[in-house]
Amino acid sequence: MPRKSLPAVSPASPVADFEASMQALEDLVGRMEAGDMSLEESLAAYERGVGLYRRCQDALEQAELRVRLLSDPANPDEARPFDASEDA
């Protein structure tokens, strides 16, 4: 399925880092699932995958912080989760 085109973002932004890391992780998992790697290659790929996973987690945490700051810049720790049913 083709991906939707999104607005350009700075390569240093957490969003760009998340998307690039997620794509690299998906590609890596696909290669690992194919089963054509040696044990050594699989271990190296697993280590790379853990690193990519951590980068994705960090980027998501940064995005959450940005949303909290935008929600209430004076009290970001008091922000509450978004509930879509409240808008209905």
C-alpha cells in the first residue's frame, strides 16, 4: 500500500527520526523473517533492531512532551490524556 505524502520535516526533528527509524526497523524485521541470515548476521540484526526500537521510543517521548507543552505550557505535568469522546 503506498504511503501518504506528508509535509517535509527537518531531518533533525523527532518526527523524521521516528519515521526513518521505524522504516529501518520494518525493513530489518522483513529481512530477518525471510530466514536467509546466518546466526552472526541475525544477532547483529537483532542488536540493530534494539537500537532502532530505542530511538523510536525516544522520539515518541519527545513528541509526547511537545504535545504536553502545547496543551498547557505553564503546567505540562498536569496535562491529561486526550479523550476523543469529549469532542463528540
